[in-house]
Amino acid sequence: MPGVFLLSIFTISQIIDTTGPKANNLSGHKVIFTIDDGYRSVYDNVYPLLKKYQMSATLGLIVNYVGRGKAGYGNPSAFLTSGQIKEMMESVNIEIASHTLSHPWLTRLDDETAYREIFLSKVILESLFNVPVITFIYPYGDMDQRIRKLVRKAGYRMARAVRAGEINLWVDPYRLPEFELRRETSLEAVKTHIKNNPITILLVHRIVEKPQRFTEWSVVDFTALVEWLYQNRIKTLTLADLYYEWQKELIKKMLLEHGSRQLEPLFKEVDIDATRTYNPR
């Protein structure tokens, strides 16, 4: 039985038919925009497109920089204000995720200091935006087994890393891989990755008119990507959405193992994700 469920939509090892009439049908594919740091460019250049096409995104916020409008950890761009973030949350499905208090290299910190960065950022964000924060994003992708244990201890359900690999919540929910939009990344490379994978987690930092730093991607390419997703009916999710879908799969697995054959009526009657981060729209 376990092998069957490792072929669910939550692992990239799923076999995809690349021949025949269904080869170009991408409507079953899913994309998750994870936007790190919370730069003002999110509001200026990403939010209008998300709003236009009613798409979702996970926003990883550095707590100490929210609303400061000044230089961050060596980068001169301004950051989002809490008002701008709340406006986005009211218009589209935005998940708030923690990117720590100050964006440190976590593995270089002692346990107490690292846990403070991980745990207090969650508490503050939940208080500021009145939503559960279940997703953690490692600054610089810097983590090890010790840091992952602290993230889990702090109450997060999953965490996104900075690495390639298979997306498999059954095996490793605290080291989710991504595909990064960097200055040198071509639009065609992004499309190819999405075509070849049933689920894609995209790492976005700043979307700007003229990319100069390696973490920037162009507005023209991002606009074309969003329009391509819309035209191909590719659904966008947040990481929290992915987690709750996985939880539903897990409950189905448990019920099937106990011989239940009336699953859908049960899901209609019971709200299994009462703590979800979805916007009540």
C-alpha cells in the first residue's frame, strides 16, 4: 500500500504521459509562487497580475523589515508595508509564511538564538495579519537537521528550502525543493520545468523592469509566464493549499485502509482544514 501513495500528486516521480492527444494538456498541473523577503516590487509588479487572473502566492516575510521601507540585509530596495500586504490578502489568495525576524544564516546561530528567529517571527506574523502561519522559508536556504527540528518544534507544518529535487510531502515536508527565477533563467526554461512536473514550486525574489542582480527577473517575462499559466488552465496554489490537499489525501488513505467507501459525503460534512490559511472569500 505505501508504494501506491508515493505515486500521488505529491511526488514528482509520478509518471507523466508525454505522447498522444493529452500530451499538451497542462490543466492538471499546479504552480506555487513562493515570494521571498517581501520587497515592494511584489506590490508593484506581481500583485496586479495575481489580482487580474485571481492567482495565489505564498509570501515569505522578514518580520523586522515589514513596513520599514528602507535597506534590508545588504539590498537597497524598499519592503512592503503591512497595509500593502493586507490589501493583497483581501484581494487574492495570499499565504503569509515566515522568513525569520532578520534573515540570518540559521546554522551559524546557537539553538536559543535560532529558535527565537524561527518562533517569534511566527507569533508576530500571526498577530499582525490574524492568520495561522504554518510555512517556514529558510533564509539563503541555510538549514541542517538541527534547524529543521527547531522549525518543527516551533509549530510549522512544512518548510521550503533552496534546492532542486522532488516535491514529496510524504517523505520530507521540511525540505521542499524549488525552481528559482534568477536573472539568467529563461522563460522557456520555466515553462519546460512546469510541463515536465505535475507540481512546481517557483522561488521569486524581485520582479523588475531591468534585472541587474542575480535574484531579479524581468516584468516582461513574469507577465508572459502568468498569462501562459492562465491560458493553459494551470492552477496556482499556496504552500498551505498544497499541505491541506496532502492532508486530505492522508485521511483518504487512512479511511481506505479501514474499508470506508463513502469518502466524499464525509468530506462534505467535516471541515478537515479548519485551521487553514485560505482567505474567507
